[in-house]
Amino acid sequence: MLILASASPRRRELLTQAGFTFEVQPAHIPEDPMANEDPIAYVVRLAREKAQAVFGHVSGGAEAADGLAVLGADTTVTLDKHILGKPEDAEDAARMLRLLSGRTHRVITGVAVVTASSVEVAAEITGVTFLDMSEEEIADYIASGEPMDKAGAYAIQGRAARWIPRIQGDYFNVVGLPISLVSTLLEGAGCRASASRTVIEQAKFT
């Protein structure tokens, strides 16, 4: 059984698109970066902690753990080694978009697959170039509501696409899940994709 330890609809859609059958059970853990924590180390740590939290919750005993694999993931936007998470409010979103305007930043996703016998982790990095954004464009974009639950305050698959002329690397990584990398990790853990695209929603736990 495969469990996705994330409430992100974008990750769910990508994993379904790749042909995996899975259940959804989000992990609720603190997501604050540690002092001077490297962005790659940060997202890998969170991905591992999310997967381990759900694995521990689900696997109560050895029998339950048999055949269980939990996928955790975390995505962040970084610019000049600064981590840009989800904006706290409209003002914070505007601050982030001003920083990204006219520059190239990095999107980093850490992924982890936890089973009874192993913990496999990896990270994907994609460079994203933004055109210059005017204050009016930033205000209109924030008013759309799209930036408010996105790392870096934008969605490449949404309205922000108009300001992104190029990327360097995996597009799906910017959406929230580097599906090729994830597929390799899952297949290594014995989880095979199929033609079936069934997602079973599980209740959240605290």
C-alpha cells in the first residue's frame, strides 16, 4: 500500500497522472527552517519527517508495516539562499513577487519514501526565470488569490505562467512533485504504476 503524506491537490494529481494507486493521509508537523539550514537540507528533512510521521501512525505493528510505503514531499522557493515559503498575507506575497521579478530563482523539492526496511531521500532543483512585474500586475495577481497557498507566492501552472519565459530543469518539480524522480524511488520500494488511477481519501490526523 502506498500513502501520500501530503494534502496538496497538485501532488495528488501528478501522482495519479503517473498511474500510481495510493491513499492520502497528510502529515502535520512544524515546517519552520532551522537556524542557517541549507534549503536542500530543509526540504529533504521535512519530506522525511512527514513520511516518517505518517508511517509511524499507520503502521502500529510489524504486520501493518509489511508492504507499506509512505511518500513525503516538500517544495520551497529560494533566492540568494533565502527560503521563500508560503506567504503569510497579501503584503508578504507582494514582497516575494517583487524579489522574484526580473530574476532567476530555484525551486527545490525534497522527497522521501519510507518503508519498514528503508528511508530513501532525494531532491530535485529547477531554475525558474521571471520577467519584470509591475506593481499593478503584482497587485492584480494577488487579488486573484492564487499566490496565497503557494511557495514563493506563485503557481507556474496558473496565471503566473505569463511571467515565466523559461525554466531549467523539471517542470513538474515546480508544480510540486518531480514525478520522474518520485517514480524511480517508488519503483525501488516495490510500488509499481498501473493503468488504474484510484485515490482513496483518508481522514487527517493531528
